Amino acid sequence: MAISHFYPPKRTLMGPGPSDVSPQVLAALAKPTIGHLDPLFIGLMEETKSLLQYAFQTKNEFTIAVSAPGSAGMETCFVNLVEPGDKVIVCINGVFGQRMKENVIRCGGEAIVIEQEWGRAVDPQTVEDCLKNNADAKFLAFVHAETSTGALSDAKTLCQLAHQHGCLTIVDAVTSLGGVELRVDDWGIDAIYSGSQKCLSCVPGISPVSLSEQAVAKIKNRQTPVQSWFLDQTLVMGYWSGEGKRSYHHTAPVNSIYALHESLLLLQQESLESAWQRHRDQHEVLKAGLLDLGLEFVVPKEERLPQLNTVRIPQGVDDAQVRKYLLEEFNLEIGAGLGAFAGNAWRIGLMGYAARSENVQLCLAALKQALN
Ligand SMILES: *Cc1c(COP(=O)(O)O)cnc(C)c1O
């Protein structure tokens, strides 16, 4: 068969990401490409940096977008901060915590694992006990919003505990940024990474990262060079540090940065507080509808993410068949279960631009028909 141009259908994306991208962000992506060292582009990177500082609620000078997806943001934090022999306490309550552990081991660090029940928040008491028992630990790492289960952990409390015990904090905010309250400076987060395609509703492939002064100092004082050349932030710092100081490191994904800039600008215009509220409001409507359909939530009420709703698949219902039906009949994508929840739960995302009333109504109507 002859290969032809690709025309994707217009889907509604209500899974664990990517989420619906707003038309304005798609339009930004289609603007003319300019050189990545063009003074106008350097200006755009500066603006993107300050928009990211707003989104993260931080004054961290080191606030950038890594030219690769959220997983690369994760790797950036670990590979730069963790040196061989460093002890890292890793909280695992889902798939992404497991990946953190994998990162620590590959950096030559020692992972002290806190295994928690999937579908629950990280338990601060367990973390405190672990910090007490590991006085030589250098970092506490955890996932703020566990997309594999839909659980939200108390990042503020966990960071406080870490600092009381002399640990720096590494936080996965891939799904939380823009969707739920997140305050990097107030909460004392030292290294944080996110993704473009979840609650920022931008195209996939970029990862916002921010590092505190203490984290930057730890990197500058490394005894061994960072093992990854591309992700070595001591090299990237020059690339993101403004006009005059800019030196070539790699070619930025120019058009993707246009898109990220636009999505962050939309977030700033809406305001973070309003975006958080909108996610909560849409979640409440969706929740009521899902309960009406007889579906049960996996995560207890107080620990639930508004932007990622994990519900148990009812007995006798074929998981794959329902998702196929939604995709084919309604152009609607919802997420399958991941890890421990594969085959027995659905993950319904309400992320960023997807957290709208039309989407909630479509999803409820489509699921009702599918279940009948
Ligand atoms: C999606 C996700 C990632 C990985 O991001 P990619 O852009 O897919 O590489 C990491 N952590 C969490 C919590 C996520 O939801």
C-alpha cells in the first residue's frame, strides 16, 4: 500500500496523557521555525523560563525545559544529583516511584525503598521513621501525583520532614503541575520535573525542570562528572542563561518551545488558582456521574487526584472492548490500568484543556452507552 500523508482523527483525550491540546497551542506550534540562537528565540526562552517559574511558584534561577519528555526530566534530576554511593529514600506507591528507584540504582546510588500500597498517598509517618533510621540519606524522592493510580501525596509535609532530617527533595510533578496546588519554594522542593502533555496541555516531548540553590550547589560540588552528556546540567546551564551568555549545547525543539510558551501563557492568564479550582470542579461533576453509573473509585476520597480518576472495571465487563468502543464510536480515549491495576481499572484523565464540561458530559454519556 502506498504511504500517504497522515491525517489524524480529532480525538478527545481523557487518559493519563497526552491530554487534549488547545487550538491556540496547536496554532503556536505551526508558526515559522526560526534559528535556536536567533535573538528573538533567546527572548522567547527567557519568557518561557519566567512563565515556568510562575507555574512552579518558584524564584529558582535554574528553571528550564529539558528537550525531551517527562522521563528525561526524571533522569535529569537523578543523574545530576545522585552520585555513586549516595543514599536516596524512594517512596514507591505506583509505577513512577518504581522508575525513580531504577534511576537511583543506575546512578550508582543506594535506594532505600519505602513500599506503599498502590492507590494510596505516601504515608508521612512511614517516611519519618525511615528518615530517622537512615541519618546518612542525602535525598527523599517521591511522586506528587501518581498517574498510575490516581493518588495525590502531601508534598508539603514530606518535604518538611526531609529537610528536618537534612535531606534534599526530588519530586515528580509530571501530572500535578497545573492540575493541583504545587508550591516549589514554599514547600521546599529542591529538584522537580514535570511534563508538557499532562495538565499543561501542550504537545508531548518537553520536560520542565527546576532546581533550588542547594540542588545546584550539590551538582557543582560533584566528585565525578555526570554520566550522561546530554542531560548534564552543568553544560545546559550556559544554554539557558540568557543573551550574551548563550552557547550552543543542542538544537532546541524550537516549535515545541513556541507551544510550551503558549500553554504556560494560557495558564498564567487563567491563573494557577483558577486552573486548580477548574480541575476540582470538573472532577466533582465527573465523580458524581461515574458513581451514578455504579463505578467505584480506587483511591480514598481525601487522597484522590482530580485530574486522574481511577475506577474499578465492573465484574464481567471487557476492559479492552469498552475502550475500543469509546475510541471508535466517540473518538474518546480513556486510559487502561497500569502495573498492579492492568486489566482491572480505568484511568480517566481531566488534564488541562481536557478538564472541561463538554468532555465530562461526553465521557459520561459514552461510558453509559458502552456499559449498556
Ligand atoms: C507521564 C508521567 C511520567 C513520564 O512522562 P513522559 O513524558 O511519558 O516521559 C513520569 N511521571 C509521571 C507521574 C507521569 O505521569
